[in-house]
Amino acid sequence: MMVSMETYLRRGKRSLKMLALSPGFRTGGAVLAYWGSGFLLSAASLLDSPQPLALGLICAASGWRSVLIGLGAALGYPCFWGQAGGQGIVWSAAAVMLSLMVGRGEHRRDAPLLLPFTAALLTAVTGLTFRLLNLERAPLSVYGLRVALSLGGTMLFMQAFSCRDAVTDWLVGGVAVLALAQAAPWPWLNPGYILAGMLAVGGALPAAALAGAGLDLARVAAVPMTAVLSLAFFLRLIPFRQRWQQYGGPALCCLGVSLLWGVVDYTPLPGLLLGGCLAALLPPRAQILQRRGGTGLAQVRLELGAEVLAATGQLLLEMEPPPIDVQGLLDRACQRACSACSARRSCTQKDQLRAELLEHPLDADCRKPGRLIPELNRAREQLKDLQGLRRKQGEYRGALLQQYRFLGDFLRGLADKLPRRGEEAAALYQVEVSARSRGKERANGDRCLAFPGPGPTYFILLCDGMGTGMGAAQEGGVAAEHLRRMLLAGFPAKYALRSYNSLLALRDAAGAVTMDLAELHLDSGLVRLYKWGAAPSWVLTRRGTQKIGTATPPPGIAVTGIREAEEKLSLRRGEVLILLSDGVDGEGALSRTSLSPDAPPGELAAEILERGCGSGEDDATVAVVRLRPANLSPS
């Protein structure tokens, strides 16, 4: 019985999916991918000189990723360039320090151009230093090209990390082909040709053209590869009987262009043929947004709405409230005090009264202070009331600015996702969650919700209304339902929490509820745990327990300046996440429990609740969360 090529490809694709579920394979693959990307990007050259493309990738990454990329680049520059790679080592080390110092999320959000321009400045200073020390004699054109590439490369990779789109994918593919083509150990099996063949068969026309441009800039082929790969894209539009027949399109076009060009070069053929076959493993091609259609019109309107909200918020930010008329308060106090004074016509002290007397009324120089000092005290109280009202107005304005910014970012995110609707990542894990609760009174102030979010996400939300009884139950229920609706609508988790914090602050309900939110990413097994005033959580593994989070101020204290605490963890290896309300002694319960992470979540939650309730003076809730690999359906 004959087995077709597509059957082999389907089996290989399924085997790769099963292998991808292994936590060790995923971790090792991520380490190798980040290290290898830095190593291979160091091979990229233009004008026969090394270029700082790896520097841009290091700056765009963060944390341990930037360190791995930096280590790969620091090894790659001397490996590919010898002594000429010394400047690349400096680029890599400086970029790692820069990424670790200013590559945090708030810096990227508040000043998105800080890293690109700092990377460009770093490249310029490094090049100038090497020229002054006579360590390099590169022409001025190379110097300018390096500065431009460090700026553009950092911006490109930052966009690729934060919010991928079709154009960014095309450009990154072209840069990858440029680097791989110059890092080839074997000319007949150049990895640059393999990737270019994959993009020509499985990508869009711009992706194929940019891949060809990368090969032409690398100057590894004697024929114009941009023309070859563009023709290969159009060749696949022919309705072949079998899909595998179009896999040889890049190699066939290369052979045809070589004959027309008058150059016989068979070197690219094996790599292009292999890349065309490997294109069957690529995900479906993203469709470009057509601005003339309904989808394009909706995206434009969403973007315009986001711009209007941003402009409105900027107007509110620039609008300064009128100052408090302190001198007017003093004049009215003096008028009331002096109107019935017998010495008002001959008094010389009233012209010497200053606004500072409202802070210290007893310092007033008056022949009859019994009338003036009470009026000054009254004016001082009015000034305090006005200052308190002004602070409250500032909080209102801050809350309104937050909502405008949150809504603007939300609409902008919807506009970015609109062209790629239906292309969500597949869930590789399924959620096992169970909660147990015990209330001091009939009305329980703890509210725990578990629900799927947009795409491959799942949320576990635990809201603890402070105190016990009906009031606590109402606060916890309202908070949980409000946050659930915002998360289901697609609001980012931190925006939803900060929005409810503003609502509590405006209601003068600080500490009315605490919020504990776990955002599970079912495509990767990673978890973002957001806490605002909530009790610490725990992670239970076969090696023991680990405490997650610390005590923080409750929400509602202020609109700005206080934020949620965020923790990142992984549940890919069978770890168990345990969320607790204030009424549970987690440390004492987990030290006495005998269940393992493999126990059913319901049994584990029930035992922790039984052992950790203590005196039972507060409502108690335990939520146990675990991820299991999803079943792979046959393809």
C-alpha cells in the first residue's frame, strides 16, 4: 500500500505537536532558539562588514531572553568575523545591560522610542570609540548604516515581540534569510535558501520578495533571487492536481531564471527544494486586510475612535484647574471682622495682613484679635475644604484619564486583531479547577469565578469582600461580575483591575474588596497572576510548596501611584496553583497536607480548606488550578 507524501507530512506534523507538549523540550527549544537567534544574526553583513542586527534583538527582548541572545551574539561575532567582531562583542554586552536596565514593561509603554534611540546612540559611540583607538577603519557609509540598522532593527523586533502583524513578519523573515544565508556551513545546503523556499511556497508575495532581497543582499547566489522567489509565488497560483506539486516551484524558477540569465548555478537548488517541501509545516497564510471591504472600514473606525479618546485624554491632561483665591478668602475674613470694629477707620494693621495668616491665625497683629482670629480660623477651614475638593477633582480627572487611555488601548488592540480574526493559537492544555468555600454567615463574602477568555486564555477570579455578611457578599459579587464582563469583552487583565480600582477610589470604598486574578495561557502553559490586596498564593509541586506574592495595599486607596502586583509562573510540568482568601491559613494548611499535586483538585481544595480554616472568624475559599495536556485530534 502506497503512502502519499502528504500523509508523511501529516504524520510528521502530528509528531512535532506531541513533542511540543513535553515541558523539557519546550524549555530547551526556547533556550536554543533565543541563543541561536543571537548567534545567527551576528553573521549578517552589509557592505562586507558586521552589522548590529543582534543588538536590536537583544534590546527588544527582556530578562533572561536578552541574556541568552547576548551570549549567542557575543560568541557569533568572533566566530564569523574574527578580530573584526570585537565591536560586536561590545554591542552585545552593552545591549544586554541596556535591556536589563530600561527594558521593563512600563518603560516600553511610556517611552516606546527610548530603547531604539539609545541603541542607535550606543552604536554611534562604540563606532566612534573604535575609530579613535584605530581598532577599525570602516568608511563613513558603514558607520551610518550601522547606526540606522540599530535604530530600525530595535524598532522592528520590539514590534515583533509586542504586537505581530503581517508586515512585521515579512520584514523579520527577510532579516532572518539575510543572516542565515551568511551563516551557511555548506553552500549546497544553505539554511538561507531553505527559509526562502519556505516563504516562497507558504508565505505572501511581499514575504517571498523580501526573502529574495535578503539573499541578494547576502550575495550568495549568481542569479537575482528576488525575481526567482517572486516568480515562485506566482507559479503556485497554477491549479495543480496535487498540492505537493507546487513545493518544487522555487527550485524550478531558479533553474529557469539561471538559463535566462546565462549563468549556470545549481547551488541554490537543494535548499530551495527542501524549503518548498518544509512549507507544508507552516501555519495557514495570514490574509492581508483589504481596506476597501467591511473589515477594513471597521478597522479604520476603531483606530479613529482610539485616536479621539487619546486626544480627549490629552486635552484633559493639559487643562489646569483655576488656582484657589487665597487672598480673596483673607479679604472676606478681614471684612467680616472689621465691619463692626470701632477702630476700623484708624486701623493701620489691616493693610499688613498677608495670606500666610490663614495657616497661623494667632500671628495676626490686631488691636482687637477677638474678632479677627475666629474669622481667620473660619477662612482656614474654608481653604482646607477647597483644597480637599481640589484633590478630589484631581482624582476624578485621573480616573477619567485612565478610562480614556484604557478604552483607547482596547480599541487599538481590537483594530490590530481584526485582520487576523480566526487565526488564534490552538490550546495545548486544558484546565482542571475546583473551588471550596466556607462562610462565617449564610451570605459568603468570597466570590470565585472560572471562565474561558478570548482566544486560548482562561481566567480564575477570586474576589474577597472585606468583612462578613450581606455587605461583604454584595461587594465581592459586584466586583467579580464587573471584572468578568470586562475580561470577556477583551480588556487586558491589568486594565480591568485598574479600572475597578478607580471605581472604588471614586466611591470612597478603599479596601471594600480584594482581587486575585490568574490568567492562564492554554497555548503555552504560562500563567500571569495579578494580586491587589489579596492573600499570598501557593504553587504545589512534587518537590514542595512555593509562596507566590506578598501582602499589598487593597484597591481603592488612590487612582494613581498604586498598582496591582504581577507574578509569572508556569504550570506546564503538572504544578498546582492554589488561590486563597484571607480566611485560610495557607502556610499552616499546606505544611500539614498529605496530598500530592496529582490528587484531584476537588480533594486537594477540600483538605486545604479543612486544615486552614482556623477559628473561622472570616469567610474562607480555596481554589485549586492545574493544567493537563490537551488531547490531540488526528489530522
